[in-house]
Amino acid sequence: IKLIGKDMYDVVVIGSGPAGYVAAIRASQLGLKTACVEDYINESGDMTLGGTCLNVGCIPSKALLDSSHRYSDALNHLDGHGIGIEKVDLDIPVMMQRKDDIVKKLTGGISGLFAANKVVSIHGRGKVLANSMVEITKTDGSIELVETKNIIIATGSSPIQIPSAIFDNKNIVDSTGALEFNKVPKTVGVIGAGVIGLELGSVWSRLGSKVTVIEAMDNFLPMADADIAKDSLKDFIKQGLDIKLGSKLISSNSLKNSVKISYENKEGTHEIEFDKLIVAVGRKPNVSEVFSKDSGIALDDNGFISVNDHCQTSNDNIWAIGDVVRGPMLAHKGSEEGIMVAERIAGKFAEMNYDLVPSVIYTHPEIAWVGKNESELKELGIEYKVGKFPFAASGRALAVDQSTGFVKLISDARTDTILGAHVFGPSAAEIVQQALISMEFGASSEDLGLTIFSHPTVSEALHEAALAVNNQAIHIGNKRK
């Protein structure tokens, strides 16, 4: 066991995903001597930074979502533009190589950022011991011990595996495996109609697979606004996704070149066979063997590391951020927690507004929201008013052939303060971000309605929704006062 000098580092970050690498960079920018420990090895056998998000999550999935959307457009939606294509070829290896090239560029970019900001990158598996000690197990089995003043745990999360569908990394795969198919399966089953299931199901459906989504819950997207859930379900079905709600997977049997599953719903028990089965029922925090029992770190009832509002554990100099702590498992949430923690370690004041963490589903059309929805406000007993504007009435949306969906803005009935923004349609993520900025500054729907929006843009739908809250919309009929 090799001991690296006492107090060599002010901060040691374990994990280099969006939470960890951002925390490490910010800590070093603030003058803290910082190291980041990472054990991820890619398929080529190389150590790489970026965690799940950059390597096998957010970035590669968005690359395939874009490629598959372009293919679907070329195949199905260009005739109306007067564009005729005699033959559309699909080259999956080239598509996958593009995805891999993007991943390599971005993960390599983190290495460059570490070098520019003097963050020391250590390859190995980190474990928090007592007395501010970090044990690092290297790939050759050797162990190094590092003493540091502060530790930030940012080890991320992993796909949940269920007993009725054990991953075999051939026919039954998790979200990572679903990004690596070398040809388009004729049939694909997806277990789970959440964010990951819908995005991956959309990719393979656009590329030609017949996709069936099995969802145990009776309600579609229960975390989203009810109007958006209702309209988006209709659109996904129109796109060809066979979504079976209230259907629980009983068993799966991986055959030579297919998977046979059994599921049950109110109509009885059913069997169906797929070429590939994607299991996307959620993720769990990576906390196993991350810390020793005498480290002073505790888990909450849901298996996450217990922290206060500032991501500090019961051990004052140990912090935890990202997917290993409470709150939504979102890259941007983890990144902002990383900045907050680095700032607080450096003795600066830093807070995070957990009420305004945006959520996005990168299907087409996109789905995005921030703040409260109607159901939540009713449960809280808060009186509110609503403004909606359909993209069918947006000149820019019609011009770019993306007129499905709407913008919905919710404001306090008394103060007119914006409480929530919900979008189903083109550039939903960007539109919600505009609303979020307004909400961060405590804006009212009147404030947003008085703001000048460029014409023609799809963002004008947010402007009109803000006006509609107070019955002042120009391009739709208003409720009579």
C-alpha cells in the first residue's frame, strides 16, 4: 500500500461524471488542490472520463436520436416540402461510429479541461475510509491511500435489474446495450415507459423496428403535466409505438436469437416474442463499496447517501452529489450541486434552488417542464391560473413542419408569479429554459407577456401562453372575462 503525502490535496472527488468533473474543475478554479478519481474503462480498454452521461447515457443517446430523426424525416416527411428521394439507405455502423466519435471528442475534452485547470486525474476505484482517507485500487491491484481535507462522492448510478428480466447483454439489454445494436431488430420490446424507455424506443422505431413498450403503471408519464401526458401518449401511438399501460412483466426467456416474455394486465396473461428486449425501469445509486462503515456516512431509507440541503453528509468534510443523493437523477442537477459544494468548501456562500430543476424527454416532439403542474398545485391548495398556446397557431412551427403540441404556463392566481412551465413540441427544452430564467428572477406572466420575442420563432408560443394567462393572447381566442 502506497501512501500519498499528508494533505497533498484539499479536495478529492470520486467519480468524473457531470457532477464529479464539474465539482473538480470548480474546486481547482477556487484555488483548492484537487484530484479526481475515476475507474471507468470503455470498450477499447481505455480509462475515460465523463461517467455514464458522456460515455453511455445522455450524449450517445442524443446522437442516435438525432440520426434516427433525420432518417425518419428523409423516409417519411420530405414529400410535402417538394423534396423527392429515390432511395434512402441506412448504414448502422456509420451511425454508431458517428456516435462513438462524439463521445470520444467530449470525454477527451474533459481531460483537456482537467489539464487546463490543474486537476489531477487518478485512474482507479475510490473508497472513502475514516479520517479523511481515500483508498484507490488501481487496475493492477495495487492500492494507494490519499489523505485530503475534503472528499466529494459523485459515483453516479446504474440501471436497475429486475428478477423477471436478467441482462444477458445479447438479447436482454440495459440502456447501454440498447445503444450498441449492430443492425436494426425487426421487433423490440421495452420494459418501462419512462424517459429512457421512450427515448430508446423512439430511436429504434424510427429506424424501422416494431416497438412495444410494456409499462406497469396505469398512468402515462405521471411525473409530467396531465395535459402533456395525454397529448404525448396519443402522438407516440401515432408514431407507431405500441404502449401497453397497466402491464406487468412476469418473466422473460432469452432464446438463441430472440426473447420471449410473459406479461399480465387486466385482460389476462399474454406472451410475446422480440428480437431484442430493452429493460429501462429506472436507475439505482452507486453506493456499494464506496465508503467504509467507519467513515461516518449513512444512507437514507431509499438507499441514497444522506445529505443536508448543501450536499454535506453527517461527516462535515465529506460531501455527496448527483445521482447518489436525493432529488432527480439529472446531469444538470448534479453539475450544479458540484459547483455549490466546491464553493462552500472554499468558504463561499452558495445555494441551489431545487424547486427549479428542469426535466426534459428528448423524443420528437420534445417534452419539458419546470416548476409545479396543476395536480401538484391542487394538492398544495394553491390557487392558480393557466395560459396555453398551441404550436398549430405558431407561424414558425408551421413553417418548419413541427406544429404538434403546446406551451402551458401556470401562474399564481393572486400575485401572477409564474409557478410552472410545461411544453410539448419543438424546442421544448429551450423554451422551458427561457421560462426557468424568468422564474428564477421571480417574474410574473405579465412580465413575460411584456417581453419582446423575435418573430418568427417557436419561442413566441411561450410569449402567447404568458399573455393567455391573463386573457390577452393575440393569436388565439381568449376566455371571456
